[in-house]
Amino acid sequence: SQKIEQNSEALNIQEGKTATLTCNYTNYSPAYLQWYRQDPGRGPVFLLLIRENEKEKRKERLKVTFDTTLKQSLFHITASQPADSATYLCALLDNAGNMLTFGGGTRLMVKP
Amino acid sequence: GAGVSQSPRYKVAKRGQDVALRCDPISGHVSLFWYQQALGQGPEFLTYFQNEAQLDKSGLPSDRFFAERPEGSVSTLKIQRTQQEDSAVYLCASSAGFRNTIYFGEGSWLTVV
């Protein structure tokens, strides 16, 4: 069956450290993968999109990697700040489909 | 508009009541999506429009759920005879076209009592 898995346990890190979040998928042929940030009571906010033929994307303190052999994307936040505390969602668009399918999200807590 | 706009932001409905949730996509966006998000979980796909055509409604949980986009812009998600299990956040999203970035609204929070 098709699955998109993110670590359901919260990730707690110290301010200034790099946060790394994982997204693994099974039985998809992805066209692209998107990462979103979601704060409590708010809708998902788009962060980065990485296509199947791209290995890495960067935007300011954010970096996303995409390994279609391992079927995994990693999302990194460098020099993390308490304001980065939120839930991060990965979402995948399958080549055979029209809509994004989401993982369950990982909650990140950055402590000062 | 600048972003995807949804209304109402919060709705409390009595069980059995009908509700209508509205979505204004980003201006010019041809693709529109509805998702349902339960507390602590990722959004789940409900339905997808390309302009006014509803191309995929495979995620609608029952025939009590109905969505329309008659003029290819604003969309309405209607839930008839609401049940407690319908309590969730209903998210609308839009994109400029096939395989473009998808942007979400703030959601409509539905509580059925």
C-alpha cells in the first residue's frame, strides 16, 4: 500500500542547532515533493518544492534533499530559532495523480 | 487576492444541520483542492477542480459531501446532515496549473455538536 511517513514524535532541539526532519514514502512515483510549515490554528504555509530530478534545494536557512533511490526526503533548518517551532508537513505529488498526499507531520520544538 | 481566502473561519453546527464552506482561490489559479484535516494529522484529500470541472472527488467521505465551482473561481464545499465525525478543519488550496506549487488557505474549523 502507499504510505508517506514522518516521525510522529516531536523533535526537540536547542537553539542554534540544525534540525533535520525525515519523510519516507512507499509505492509512489513522485513528480515532486513539497514541504509545508503549519502553526496551531493556521493553514499549511508552503516552504520548498523539490522535483524528482533534483537532489537538493535551498532557501535561506532551509535545505531539502530528495533521494528517489532511498525514497526519502530530508528537511534541514540550520541555525534554528525558537520561532521555527511548528509542525512540518511533507506532501508528495504522484506522477499518476493530480493532488498532494501528505504525511502526518512532525512537530519541531526549538528551545532557547 | 493575495492568498487563498476561506470563510467562515469557525463554524459550530448542530448535528443534522447543513453547512456551506466557501473558498476564494488565488486570482487566476485554475486548480482548486479541498482537504480535510483532523487534529494532529496531516490533511486528507477530498476533491479537485480544474476550472469548473470536478476532475476527482474520490476523497469525499460520503454522499453528504458535495463541492462545486460553477464559474471556475469561487468554490463551495457543502456538508448535509452534519455528523460529529465531520468535525475537522476543511482546507482549500489552489495552484496555477498542473504540477505547480499548491497554496493553502487558513481553513474553516467545523465543530458539530
